[in-house]
Amino acid sequence: MADIDLTKADANFRKELFAQPGGEKLSACFTCKTCTASCPVSAVNTRFSPFRIIRMALFGLKKEVLESDFVWFCSSCYACQERCPQGVSITDFMTLLKNMAIKAGHAPAGIKAQRDLIKGQGRIYAIDEFDNKKRNKIELPSLPTTCEVVKILFPES
Amino acid sequence: MKYALFLGCTIPARSRQYELSARKVAQKLGIELVNVGEFVCCGFPGKASDMKSAMILGAYNIALAEKQGLDLCALCSSCTSALTEVVHHLAHDDQAKAEVNEALSKAGLRYDKGVRVRHFARVLYEEVGKEEIRKHFTKTLEGLRIANHYGCHYLKPSEIYENFDQVEDPHTLDEMVALTGATVVDYANKKRCCGGPLLAVDEKTSLAIAKEKLDDIREAGANAINLICPFCSVMYDSNQKGIETAFSATYNLPVLYLTQLLGLAMGFDRKDLGLNMNVVKTKDALAKYSCGE
């Protein structure tokens, strides 16, 4: 990883995080690295480390965190959150970072596609007549093939 | 016992054998599962992009059940956690509830108190109970060596689940599988995530996580994996061949749903349980225990 230039840090980033769900207890982190040691992703890909992301966020490296691809590597398994001795809601914090990143325009194509599918058709996998045929064949009930309610719930999408 | 059945997205499209076997087992045990066609995505896959929209989706489903006076039973662990989280959150946050209701009002719905949300496996363990389940068994699965994969969201975040099982030493699935006469095999990293949520982000890392567990399970000498989440099944069953190719490994480990395993002990035949729909062939490993084609 390249050197970190702290002169470019955003001192207000931590305050912004403390005020949102998932960020409230962030300053309690005492760098024990239990999160990274418990992380199934860190175990196979050292580019991802919850500990490092928390430190970067606390240092105010807003741009580096939100524009990074690694915040998306959190699998939301909650192993770290369950074990954090300081009660930091690490998984919720990662979700908060992802929400902020996508708002700033940074997200993997797959995540954007999931969002558009849910808000567009109400499901990750839409059900079509062929699916219903297969379902009926094994005596499972048909499901609706359209979903109008998402247009009502999310008119802006 | 009566629940609205929450199927979510993955099960009706990709894991029909789970739905099929769960309905058979539920019927046998006298659990009435009510179909609610209007249910939409639970919100879980939308959390990463926008927590508020995800909460509205979850609350919409819960409000539908609430309107019918039914509690919710989900087969998918991610659906269970997303919906349980909404109930947990809205019980303590009036402002969030008001925002949710503003959105729901446009659809003619209202979230009042919410409903109880339960994973099907939890209903079996807590409400049906081991003794009752055992009464419906007609054969033993003795000789089968089963590795249980609990996954993440059946148990976590623990703050929303009233400690019905222990996150660091889970036992509910082990106990139910042991009822069938099968041997429960312990293995390293039993509590580890399947890697599924990373499929849309980085397939290589996702598969590497799943591979680690397949290695550990093979090492422990299990004949099959037992699980309770369609997402996890996609990783271990649907993607097992891909993992074998990517990492030059061989597993040939059948991946069963708890409902298929219990259904076998109840004497259902292969087709009733959709065992012909599992991706990794189950016929050889289960030859001694199953009937039908």
C-alpha cells in the first residue's frame, strides 16, 4: 500500500461517522485487531482488513476509504461485531461506509445491479411464467410475475 | 402453529427443493404455512446500497403479515436477519417508524407493532421440539456423517435473536441432525461464513472462502453438508464444481437442506424432498437411506 498523506485528511469525517448508525462507538476501538483475526475475508485476502479501515476512517481518510474497492469486501457475517471487546458495531459500520460510498458514486457494478433489480422488480430474481411452470410441476404455488408496489414505495427510482 | 411463509428471492427461483422439502416437513409436523403472494425482497441485498430503502422493504413485508395477523417464518437466514432487524430497530426508534409508515401509507399499509420473525429451523427447535420431531421419524440415518454449516445470519447479529442459540458454540442444528441417527461431524472453522455475499463483488475471494470450509469438511470425513440457507447452498452446492475447477480440488460432497435430511428420516421419498434437484448428486451418498427415483 502506498504511503498515507495525512495532510489530506478530513478532520470532520470522524464526526460525520460518529453521528450515524454503525459509527457511534467507533472511537472506542483500541486497535486489538480481534476484528481482522476473526474475519473470513481477511483470512483469504489480506487486502481486506476491518481494523485498517477503522483506523483510516478515524484518521479522516475519507476519500481513500469511500473510493476504495476494499470496503465492499465485507461479507456482513458479523464475526467481528460479535467479538469486538469494545462494542464497536463493525459490520454496521461497514454497511454505513458502503451506503456513503454508493451515494458518492463509488460501488462495484454488481452492487449497483442488485440495487436496481430490487427497486425495479422487487426481487433479485424475478419470477416468470417458466418459473411458475416449474413450480407447479412439483405442486408449488404460482408467484406473481410482476411487482407494482416497488414503484409506489420508491417513486424516485 | 401458523405462520406466513416468507420465501424471499433465491428460494422460489433457485432452491425449490428447499421450499418443497420444508413444506412437506411442516405439513407432517402440523405447522401451517400461509402463502402471501405480495411479499417482495426482504431488503437484505439492498442494505449495502441504502439502509433506509432496505428497511422500507422489510417493513412492507412485515406490515403485510401484520395486516393478516400472522407471524413470519423464513427459510433463508439472510431474510430472517433482515426482517428481524427491522422489527428490533423499529421497536426502539419512533422516528424511523414514522418514516417507514410514510412510505408504506402510499401502498395502503401501516407498520404498527410488527410481528414475530422466525427462521424455520428455529421454529422446529423451539416450538415443535425435538421429542415431537422424533415421533415422526420412520427410519434412522445411522452411518451418515453430517457436517453442519450454521452460516451467519441464522445466529447473528445476536442482539436481535434473544440468544436462542450460542453464536460461538452453536448447537441447535447439531441436536436436530443427531435426532435422525446421523453422526454430527465437527470440523475446523465451523462458524465461518460461506462467502456468498461477496459473489457480486469479487468472485475469486468469495469462492476462496467457500473452498476453505469444503477443505475442512472433507478433512473431517463427512459424507454430506447440512445447511439452512439458500445463499450458503449456492456457494457449496451450485458452486462446488466451479470451486473444484478453480482450485484443482475434488470434493464431491452432497449439500442437503435440514428439511431434506429430516424428511428422509420421516420416510419421504427422494422426489418429495427434491433431492433430484440438488446440484451435487445425492443418490450415492444417500442410497442406503432414501427411496424413490
